[in-house]
Amino acid sequence: MKRLYSIGLLSFTVFTIYAQSNIQIINNEKIIGKNYKTNNDIQSKEYIFPDRIDNYFIDTTMNLLTVQLRGTSKNGKWLNNYGDLVLYDLSNNSIKWTKKIYYQQGGIEEYNNLIIQTIGNKSYCLNINNGENQWEVKNTIYYVDPFQKIGIGYKFKTTTGYTNTLEGIDLTNGKSIWKREINREYSWNNIFHLNDSVIVVVAAGLHSINLRNGVGWDYNTITGRKDYTETVLTNAAGVALGVLTGAFVTSTGHNLVREVVSNVLLDSSSFYFASREKISKVDRNGQIKWSSPLSEDLTSSSTIFTKDSILYMINKGFAFMGYRQLNFGKPFIAAFNLNSGRQLFLKTLSEQKDQINDYKIYRDTVYFVFKDRVSKYSLKDGSFITKKSFDIETLGELKYFIAGQVYLKTDSIFNNLTDIDYTSHYLFTNTGKTLVINDKLDLLNQIEYNQLYMFYLKTKDYKFLARNNETTVIDNQNKKVADLTRQEMHS
């Protein structure tokens, strides 16, 4: 199957990828929709590649399109281990250069006009004009700040493999500008900016890093479990590239459980963070203000949030071994005094090996979604209120709540589900059904998937809603102003 890459033009520029690939690229003018404000057709330029697009990047300043091509096996079930990197000039409709890619050996990420390729334990910067290597480092770059042109990654030694020595790399020349020891044994869980020059890495704790000199503080804690033998899996994934796209550094080892950790909350003065062993408040200088112990037999991947000067923790009952999710710990809800860390309550939600798929805060209660039921608890004291089981054979397994990002058309107006009825709760299943339930968890209605529009883009004057192969553009009065149609070409 061949797919299409299209660029649609409205009163503003919109880039939409419809997918595709090849070294010989065909471009055509194509009508992809209708503008109902002007009653004119929407014209686009279509780029046809004779192979599948695995990834892409559009540089709007230089009008360049970078495409990673990766085909499939003859039966279409498996991705090829090789492909091509193509840099295409959209202004001249010409290929600037191509380069072979071997996906089992590494990957490629692009940040503005920086193209970083990793092969084995080395990283390379590709010249955007000709694709040749500008420099190489014996380091796998995990994170790139394209504005300061600094990358960071762990040093590789031939004798010992990847070390815990994190290194700052000047991306203009590949030179090392600083080194610092940061534990990576439980993998990286997150990374975020505090300001233009300082980031925080979540890896066996919290670590602030000044990108220019590597200086910062460390808060160390346990965010995984080693020597876990209850489930034996093979994890040879090694290092995952592309932190900015959501894939973080993953340690190897068939018996290492990772992601026994929460999100990081940040207020004007402090961080709040839960690990396998404790939940803590850490100030912006890395000093621990308080810590409250947690049972290592219970903890797993978790979410923390604040409400009315209380810090809540929802423990989900799962973690990861490699890239596979597994039952781990037990689901519970706990509450702590935000200022002192004193535990107010901790309530386990299930005695069996179970996982929380989603939750929703509604007034002073919380709704927990398990695959076959919804449970309701009080946020005041963690007490159980009610629960309701659902027929998953008929309805599908329960997945998550939806509302504000999903629209439904009523007459000629598109409204999000929250505006239609804010008192109801909308629960999505793995069969595409949306279950409408009330506060008592009674099933009121079902909405089929093909009735729903998914909100995915907003500009000053317009919102973009997707349904199947179509995009509907609505104005600020939620009225339709244009339609865009995605088409696929089969060979």
C-alpha cells in the first residue's frame, strides 16, 4: 500500500501528513476539501513516495522535508530493518540527498536544522546540505536543546559499556563541554526545563542540570526494582532514543522493573515526587523539606496531584519490564498534608493483581477505571462509596474517560461532551464505544465511535476535529467552515 503526504492551505498554513515513501517522488496538485466561507475548493500539493514513511520532519523556515522511509515485508506484517533518509526541497521540488538507514543499529532524530544519527554506541551530526557526517562522539545522545545547540548523553567505554557519566555535547562541533555522574540503572522517567538553561532529569530521583556547565543538585531515591523474578521476560531494548518524542532511556536486564515512580509536581518553591520507597517535598535547591515512607510491596507507577492543600497519590498497580507493562504492587489512593507530609489516609482499592486504567476527579470524589468496573471513592477520607461492573464481552474493556477533547455534532453545531452534559461521565472502551454514566455509575447511553470528532488542533480562529479519514474545521461559534478529506492510494 502506498499512502500520501499532503500539505493543505487555508487562510493559514496547515501541514497534514497522510503518510508515505520513495526515492522517486511524485508531486501533484490535488483538491482535498471545501472552504464553506468562500465556497471554494481547498487546493493542496500531494507528495507520493513509493514506500512507507516511518517518521518525518518539516522545517518551515528552510522549506525542507526530511522523511525516513521504512518498508514492510511482503506479507505486510513486519517492518524492514533498513530504509532511506531523504531530504526533500519543497521549494524546488527536488531531492537534496539520501542516506541509507539500518534501523536495528540506531535511529535518527531532527531538531530544527540539527539531524542527529545514532549507530551503535556513537552519535553523529549530519550536514543538512549534503547528509555527510560533520562530527561523531562515542556517546548516545538522549536529549537535545536545539536553541542552545547542546545535547546530553551517557559516555560509552569499550571495556565496560555505558557508564553513569552523563556528558554535555556542543552540537556545533561534537566537543564535550562537561561531565557528571547521574545514576541510570532504573532508566530515565522524564525530563523538563526549569528555565532556558536548567533542566531536571527524573532518573533514580531528581537531578537539576545546567546545560552549559553540568552543575546542579541531586535528590536520590529508588524508582524500580532489580532482581525481579516473578515474571521472566527478555528486555534487550537497551537505550531508547528521542526523549522529546516520549521515549526515554531504558536500562537492559530481564529482571529489572522500571517506572515505579510518579509524575513530578512543581509549585513556586518546591517539587513533589513519589518513588518506590517514599513520597517527598524537595525545594528548588534540592533540599528535602519532608519525606513520608511508602510500602515497597504496594508501590508501582503512580500519579500525584493537589487539591485543597492536600497531596493525593493514586498508585496504579503496574510497572514496566523493558517495554512490557506488568502487574506490580497494588492499586491504592493515599493523601498527605502538603506542608508537613503527614499521611492522612491510605486505602487499597483491590486485593487482587489489578490495574487502574484511568481516574477522574469529580467534586470531592474520585472515579477509578478498571478493565471491567468503575469504583467511586471519597477524597475526604478515602472511603469507598460505590462500584459498578460492566459486561466487557458486549461493551469491551473499559479504558479511560473522555470529554473536553471529544466533540459531538448536534444539528449544525459541534459541541464537546462536557458542554453537552457536564453532569455525565463518558467512558471509552477498547471496542470504540463511549459509555455515558451518571454519578451512581448507571449506564445511561452509548455513543458509537463513528459519531465522535476528536479535537486535535487549535488556532486563533479555528479548531480542527478528526473523524475517520476526515477533518472538520469549525470556528469559535463551533460551526463548520471547512472539510478536509484524507485519501489513500493503493497499489
